[in-house]
Amino acid sequence: MSKAGVYLHIPFCGRKCSYCDFYSLPADQSQMETYTAALERDIARSHGIEADTLYLGGGTPTLLGERRLRRLMEAVKEHFSFAGEATIEANPESVTPGLLSALFDMGFNRISFGVQSMREEELSLLRRRHTPQRAEQAILAAYEAGFRNISADVMLALPKQTKETLGYTLSRFTALPLTHISAYLLQLEEGTPLADSHPVLPDEDETAALYLMTVDTLQKAGFRQYEISNFAKEGYPCRHNLKYWQGEPYVGLGAAAHGCIENRRYAYPRDIKRYLTGAPPEDLGAAGGFEETVMLRLRLTEGMAFQNSRVIAGMRPCEEAGLVVIEGNRLRLTPRGFLVSNLLIGRVVELGGQKE
């Protein structure tokens, strides 16, 4: 088995964002201490699995503070024989120069900032706690602390967002020492404050224009698209996330965390109390079937090779429409194809299920 990735879910946040439906809780010092101990328990139980990527996501992992994060890193190094890419997610307001230096010292070599926008009105709409200036300061402080692999998120198709307003955010991003940018289309999730406010979003044509402009702008700035929503400078794709899309093993630990080991998928309950008391993860069944493989691999710009000639022949009309590129038996989606990826993937799955 190839070396695994390790994902630790840290569910604590300073404040819930208006669009977020991830499993998260208010930061509480006592609960964070107990939760850290529970993660250490499960890291020790996973002893013997070797890992070469680590990702602390959330929530806002940096709210755990230096002492708890150092404990987790030491446990991962010990029980997973870990060495490799180590990412921690952070919000700009959750870090200080001192904490960033400590994170780099303890072994984190990649940091991903949840920024979303460099415009005050958009940050307010999303209930983000930082300002554009604070985001810029945090990224520069991370670079000063030694990080050379720095990512930032940007959100597309926000209410009232235009090419001009999005272009401003992208221009601010590309002027900073970032090596990776994740650009996500806003999804209104049922039950979130933003969805309940019934905002007017850009229509399909406007959304497509914003996405395609982002792809073009980032490409010109040296960020190569390697996945539907992810762009990196040469040598800086997120190795941990690539494990998900390429079907490699990964250990997921923490409330609401998912994992896939020995071709079996599992998920811990979205319930911190159950996680703390040692509730086992739910077995989600076997991984790696044709439909799942197609869904994951076609997210990547490199696409996927198919042995079934019906797939290639059946997708020729989509190639003529500029939605896919076919090179021999390899099929990959174009940026325009990514906008309708669910439909294209569904068609590929249908064709793949037909006999030659």
C-alpha cells in the first residue's frame, strides 16, 4: 500500500460563517483540551500506518493554540512515521507572527488561509471576521515565518459580484506570495443563514463568466489549474488533496472526519460527544468502483484513460462543443466542461457501463 494521508478534523470556530454547513462548534478551552486528547488516542490506535501528507482542517485548527498543535504534530510523527507535506488551515484573524513561527518550527510547511474576498462588503456578507488588510498581513507574516507554500481561498458567484469586483480580489491575491489558490463557486446550503436570507445570485451565464475569468486570470499569473477549483504554481499542487482524487489511502480522524484505508471508506459521526466517548466510525463500503473513480479522476485537469472505446466515441460530440479534450483513449474536461461536470461525468458513467 502506498503511504497514506492523514486528515484531522478540528471543528472549533470563533464564529460560524453565513454560508458554512461544515461540522463546527464554538471554541471552548476545556472542550478543545479534551478533543486534542481524543485525537491523540486515535492517532495512537492507527500506529503502523505510514503517511507522507498531513492536513488539519476545520473549523479553524489554529484556534487550538501552539501547545495542543505541537502535541498533535508529535503524535503524528511518532505513530505514522510521518514526513512530508503538512498543511494547516487558518483564518487571518486566528494567527499571530509568533504562532506562525511556532507552526513552521513544529513541522507545518504548508498553510491555507480562508480569505474568500478582498472586499469589505463581501466579507461582511459572508460573516468573515477579518478585513482585507488583515488577510494580507497574515499571508505576509506566514511568508516571513518561513512558509513558502501558502494557499488562499476565494469564493465566486457571490451576490452582486461582477467581473470587476472579483478581478480586484484576484489582483490582490496574485500580488501576494501565494503558491496556491482555491476558487470555489458559492453553494447555498439549506439551513445556513445566507441561504435563509434568499440572496439574489448571479445567473448561470454570469456565474460561468466569473469562473472562466478566474481560470484565465490565474493562468496568466502563473497558477496552473489542476482540478476543478484548484490552481497552483509549478510544483505546488496540494499533495494531500490529490490523494482523495487519485484514490490513494488516507486516515481521517475527528468528529465528522472521513477516511479510506484498505479500499474501505468510513466516517466518524458529526457529534463531538460521541467522538469523545470513542464511538467507532461507520463503514461506508468499498471504494474504487468505476463510477467513483470517474467522478474523482475527471475532477482533475489530467483526466482519465478509458479502455472502453464506447466512452471515447460517445464523448466526441462533447469534444466538438468544447467541453472535453480527447487524446487517444484519455478524456479530460475543459474549463467550460467543469461548469457542467456532473452532466458530463454522468454521461461517461453511462457509456462506461455499456459493453464494447
